[in-house]
Amino acid sequence: MRFLCLVFLFACGSESKAPSPADGPVELTEKGRAYLEIADLKDGYDDNQVSKCIACGFGMEGEPAHIIEVEGYGLHMCAAGCKADFEKKLNANLNAMAK
């Protein structure tokens, strides 16, 4: 888990010209869905918008320009590079964070 956080921490400041597609349809586990519900409430609102960057451990504010849509939730990422890196293995990243 620490390695995953460190990888995304360094990726957050980088810019990416062409975002990579997600790794197929999102297939969240039950824990993954529960994690999104908890992440949604981190800003104090139950609005299906995760306003802090999930890839950076919620340490940075997400930007509206870098949103990933997942099962009705908007995940605001802090930078284009962070979004692209997280999307490359979206299923694996979300399910790993839920453990």
C-alpha cells in the first residue's frame, strides 16, 4: 500500500498529454464500492463527488478538469498525470485501496 501511495505521489505533479484508457469496464468488489462511499464523505458531503485526490491519499485537492467517473461517482484527481496513471489500472487501484 505504501508503494502504491508513493507511486501516485510522484505522479501527481507530472503532466500527461494523452491519457491512457482505463483497463476495461469497472468491476469493483463490494469493499471497493464501500470505499467509494467513504471517500465521498471525506469532504463532509454525500454528493457522489470525491473532491480530494484519491490517488494521493486525499492529501491534495482534486481539480474539476481531471475527473474520473466510476459507478456514479466523480473522482477529482489533482493533475492530468495523476489521472492518467490512476486510470491505467483503475480496477486494480480502486480495489487495492479498499483493502
